[in-house]
Amino acid sequence: MKKSIALLFLVFMLLMPSAFAAAPPKNMVIMDAKSNHSFVSVRFVNGFDGSSIEWDEASKRIGITHGSVHIAMTLGQKSALVNDKAVTLQDAPFRDNGSIYVPLQILSKELGYKLEWLKTSNAVKISTEKASSVLPVVTRTAGQALPNPVVSEKKTFKVGGKSFNVQMVTVSLMHPQVQMDVVLAGNTPGMVEDLSSIAKRSGATVAINGTFFDAYTTGSYKAPYGYILSKGAIKMASSGDQRVIFTYDENQLASLISGADFQGKYNQGLIEGGLQAGPRLIVDGKVSLNVKQEGFKDPKILTGGGARSALGITKDHKLILLTTGGATIPQLAEIMREAGAYQAMNLDGGASSGLYYNGKYLTTPGRKISNAIVIKVQ
């Protein structure tokens, strides 16, 4: 009987039932908005520390096997079996936007998952003796509609009695249709290209200029400054540079880290892409500027005004891409705080400042640029 059930599970796995075929490309922890209990997708559990998943679409039955432990659960039911012994679950498994989620509580208890909440990045580190992974936390109720993947707005912020008109694009990084990348002009360090051209050849809905580069050299090679990474590979290195780096992992969990911390995180396989610019503007929801620590030596870094580009990360894993004119760095920091950023950093500005959305410029750069952050909506 057990062999027949196992074969049935295997057949459904090979046929890729809708619960797996429609799974989002990123893993996350869903925190129920009402109970504050947490759930993880079976897509993540499958293969984590050697665990395997079995699924029967007809009975809506989920099997999780790890070593000598086998857990059997059913969608919508709080009763389960652990090695054929009946147990009561704190929460029932559920299906949400094409993925099946199971309660983390039973995985922690029966499979030994250790959970560490990372407040700054709003994420959970899940670990065992042999494996670990950091997953973004998304708070919502099962069945709740997904937010729009991209929202474009023209807004006005008042800072110190002065009004700043901004172009602002907000991207829901956890949306299953959203993919982020960092793209070099001509796919080669040292080249320059129109921001719109970078966006179009990348199939991007959104693009913003990236890090600094040697825009004024008379030579054909216009060197970008700082680390640039895409698809897990370092496209441009900048060893020893202390400036802040925008990074994201394979689940698009975005972070801002010091240049000093980059190599360790990259060696652990925790960085899928990113770029280095700065200075950092917002730390944990508050304006925080330490330009000397980051290695900026120009005495006018805090007093000079001009066209600005910046990115921010919200607590609920949205990416804010923003451009404005005539702002100093302290003013830009306050703008990003008012825009809702929990973490934020400055990007290259001046004639490089540009923002592209849905086939046209919201802010038109005054020159070709070296690199860009692009957002694809698939």
C-alpha cells in the first residue's frame, strides 16, 4: 500500500502539478497578518538539507521526508502524521498564488530547523547543522491579492521649507513577475550607452542609472568605480573600497552593506547582484550620513546641489527608485526618508541621473552612462 502511494506521489511530481508549476521564482516566508504565525513554501523545503517533497493533487496531501522523519499533511487540515503518529498542527497548510505553504512551527519541531529573525532586513535565517538560508518575510493573509509589481508616481516633498519635485518608481521585489538585474553598458566595463538602450535590450520595464564612472576622460575606456555584480558574477571589482553596496540575493532580498563586508558575503554565495555607489542616506528608517567613513573626500559632498538619483528599500521588500533636481545629499536623505525608505543610498547624479519606465524617460540623462539597475516584469 505504501509503495502504491509513493508511486502515485512520484507520478504527480513528474507531471508537475499546478502547485509546483505555478510556484514563484523566489522563496519567502509568509507571516500571517492575523496570527503572526509563519509559513514556508514546499518549493523551499524540497532539497533543503536533503529533504524531499511528495505531492498528491487528488487528495491534496503533502509528504515531507528528512532522514528517518516523515511528515504527512493535507491542505486546509490541522491534523498531520509524523512517522504515522497523529499530531495536531498549530496552523493548516494552504495554497497561495500557486504555491503550497506549510507551517514553519512543525518543521522547527520535527526537523530541527533553527529560526533566527533578522530585523534589519525583515528576513528569517533558517538553518540546520548542514544547511542555512535567509528568506525574506512577507506579511499577508492567505488569498490576499498581490500588489502591483511596479508603481510610478510624480510627487513633491518639502525639506526645510524647500519643495522638491521627484519622479519615483516603487517595485514590489517579492512579486513573482519581477526580476532585477544590474547591466553594464555594452555588457562590458568601460563602455557607455544610453539608459533607454540598456533598458530596451534588457527587456526592462524600469531602469535607473547606477554607480559612478570616469565620464570626463578623453579616452574610449570610461572606467566604472566600485563593485558591479550580475547573476552571481563580479563584473567589476573594487577591493578595499568602503563605500556602501546595494546587493540582492537569489530571492531578491535586497540589502545595503559596507564595502568592508562585501567579500565575506560574496564568498558565502549570498550575493546575486548589486553595485557600489553611496553615500548611504538612511539606516533603519533614520537619516544617517557618514561620508568620511565611506571614503568620500570631496569637501562639497554634503553641500553641493544638483540632479540626484537614489534607491531605497522598504521594510516590506519594495525597492524605491527616485530622481530629483537641485538637492544636496542631506536633502536627498530626507526625501528618501519621507518617501518611505528604511534603507537608502545615493547613486551617480548630475548628467548621469536618469529614470526610465514603460518605454520612456521620466528623467532624461544628459549623457550616456556606464551601468544601470534594471527591473523586468515577466
